Amino acid sequence: MLQTQVNIGRGLTIKNPVMTASGTFGYGTEYTDFIDLDRLGGIVVKGTTLHHREGNPYPRMAETPSGMLNAVGLQNKGVDYFIEHIYPTISNYDTAVIVNVSGSQIEDYITTAELLNALPHIPAIELNISCPNVKEGGMAFGVTCAGASSVVRAVRAVYDKTLIVKLSPNVTDITEIARAVEAEGADAISMINTLLGMAIDAEKRRPVLSTITGGLSGPAVKPVALRMVWQTARVVNVPIIGMGGIATATDAIEFLLAGATAIEVGTYNFVDPTATIQIVEGIENYMLRHGFSNITELIGTLNTK
């Protein structure tokens, strides 16, 4: 029997290291016609905020070479709607259901985390600290050690389950941010969020996105994500959940070798809604071919000598 279970922090063990990335998988219900959700290690549902958000004006998505730009703007109906209408429909999944939490000020994060802490079938939250801090003029929480620390410290004080912090790659040294959130009580780190990018319509001489810039994801960002996971795994002791351009089992295994304990599949869910299951099966086949009985034998074993 292959042992594919991994621990992603504070005793939260998932059946295999394959998860879905927030914003690319809805609430999971949208994919039930394509895959058996219970075969996944976990599902990170779309970003949830304290209050209802309409998101950004259209157009807010654009294809790019080997990827896509998005500026959806965290469109959702707020945490109260999630608790009343969404939670009852997803609480019976036999997989870890994790809620991505976003906010424009620390108080938003605190209140949302407190409300989710009371839900027995939500074992973890993933803090999106790439949101603009309205009290600091719009600078994202996650681009400074002080900003990242302040959010994690505040949420840790009110949230007693597994706390995952999602890091922004739009920084000079991501390892500094990783160490800062670990010091404030993060149980795990997920990385990377999207890279800031831009697309221009040359004929119209205008930006393609209504917001001018947006988040770049897809295969184009994978080399950057791998590098950042490898660097961060060498300086923190908490589990890392790697993401960024993962489309195949080989991609996922590369992240595990670089030091990730688990992975999230994002943009490729739009290309092939069965991708996650193919990755689960591909990892198992890799383990059989290479004689690994436990997935932990792979994690962080990249030979750089």
C-alpha cells in the first residue's frame, strides 16, 4: 500500500498532497460532474471576505502566452452568505475543505476568521495577504514583513485551527516574509500567489484589463514558483503548499522535490477539469516506478550536488 498522506500543519493530515487553488475551483460543487472530489487531498474554496464584493469591472481576465491574467477582485457574497448557504452543501465532502480569507483591513480578517473558526467541518483557513490594506494607502499586506506579521498575529489570536498563509511573489525576498509569518504562528505557508502582470491591446492602444494590471498565473510562472518554494523550504520549519503553473503529475513532483509538502492546482483546472485526479494517479505511478512507499520520502529530496 502506498502511503500518500501528508500533514499540512497543526495535525491536519490530508489523504494525498493534491489540493485545488482558491479562485479556480469555485466551491467544488462546480466540478462534481467531472471528478470525485473525495479523491483529493483538499479543496481551497474561492476567496471569502467579510462583506459582499462585486469585484472589478469587466474585462477582468485575459489569456497570455502560457498563462492568464486575472483581476476578478475577490467577487463573493461575504462570509455570512457562505456560512448560511454554501457551508451546508460542502460540509459532507470527505476531503479537507479550506476557506481562503481576504480583507482590506485587519479587522476584516479577524471577524471572518472568528466566524469560520466555529464551523466544525472547516479544518483550516488560507490567509490571502496579497490584498491592499486600505488603511495604509493600498499597499498589500504581504509585501512587507511588518504588514504580513500584523495580519497573521491578529488572526492567530482568534483562530485555533490550521492557519495557512498565502505569500505574494511580488517582493524582493520572499524568505523574509515567510520567516515573519512563521514567527507569528502560521502553521503552513502556501506559495505563490499570482505575479503582477499586464496586457495591452496594440490596435486599441489600451490595456486589456479594466484594472490595467492583474495577476499572472499558469505554466509561465512555474519556474519562479519552484525557485521560491525551494528557497523558502530551506529557511522555515512549517509545511509549504506549493503552486504556480502545475498542470501534470511531473510538475507536482518537482514541487515536492523542491520542498513542498503538498501542492495546489490552479489555472489548469480551467483547461482540464480532471487534471487534479490525473495528478493524484500520476504521483502514485511515479512512486511505484521509483520504489517509494511513502510520499514523505520524496519531499525536499532534490539533489543539488
